[in-house]
Amino acid sequence: ANLRAAKTIEKKYLRDAETGESLWYDLTADPGEHDPLTEPPPWGDELAQLVDRMEQRGRSGLHILITREFGTEHELVFNIGTNRFGAYEMDFPHGRGGGLHGEKGVIFRVQLRDIEDPGIARMWRETRDHDNAHLFVEIPEDETFRLTIEKDGEVLGPDNVHVGHAMAPMTLDRVTLNPAAIAASWTDMEQVWHSQTFGVYVWYEATPGALRAEDLDPDVLEALRGHGYLAP
């Protein structure tokens, strides 16, 4: 139950969520997965990124997904101003950006560009329908925040910015946002996850409410009780 995995036909990555241990396998040379590689391979970041994103699903806070068009190159800057925030992360491998924080928020810089390094370019091409960036900032549900998005030094217009469950077009230039007003979920973003055109999707994932037994499908409820998860 603690294992997370991502794979292609030839490569596989495993992570133990409890211990943090990572394992990589070359499935061409070792189809039975008996001998994990002794060092992280050049293609390791690609599959680790997919596992990172699966672990972000349902995490409460501000989420920003950036999809891109191959063969293009742009620099994006996200300035997130807030008085209360916790962890922040950026998932976009191969050194194409990062985040910095101060007392009043977080700034992310994202380099949207293709991968030219021949050592990892082949693996990148195989998984490039996942070649989008994901930004996350842990912000309390009762905390408003300010957001500005710039592309190549200019504020990004509404044609490329989509906010909340409705994916409403919006220009974000020091705009104050309320988490409840832009609430959405990972499921809402599935339709754009593999997009190969440029777009920025902004939403807030709220803490899920407690699931009551009476809300469950009767067959599901019976199965859970049969496995000992719920009292008879």
C-alpha cells in the first residue's frame, strides 16, 4: 500500500512512500525487476515527476498547472503574495525553473523549453504528453492571496489563463483571490492534463469533507465491512 510507481514499456520507477526509498529498473535488460539500478538514471526525473503529481492529488492549497506547446520557449513568472503559507513545490524536471519565498509569499520562475540533452531527450520525447509544470503552495482556506502571472516580461492575458472549476478566462495582475471562489479539483483538470498547447490553469483544492458511511453505495459499504474497515 505504500508503493508508488510509474513506467514506460522499457523503464520503471518505484517509490516507497513510507521510507522515501526510490528504485529504478531497466525493463529491457531486467524484465523480472530483480536488480534495481545502483544509481539514478538520466531518465529518472521523468517518471519520478509523474509519481510526485499523483501524490499531489487532493492536497489542500493553491495549484497551478502550466501546459506547453513543443518547439516553443518562454519564461513565466508567478508572484504569489500571501501573509500565511506553508510548503511550496514545483514539479518540472531538468532544471527548468524553481521557487523562492520571502515573508510575504512565493515567486516561481518557469522556463518552458524543449530538452536538448541527448542523454535524456529520448525519454523526454516518450513522455512529453506529461511535459507540463505543476506549482503548489499550501495556503489556508480562509486566507486570501494576490497573484500576478507574467510571460516573457509582460502580464499574461485572459486567453491563456483559466481559473477555478469553470476555467474562467482572467488576467491576473496583482488580483486578490479567495480560495472558495476558485475551488476545483484534480478531476476537473483531467481534460487538459495532456494538452499540448500553452495554457495556465489556476485553482484551489479544498480539504475534503469527512465521508459518512450513510453516503456510500451499499455494495461499497458491504465490501468495506467485509474487509474489516468498518464496524458491522
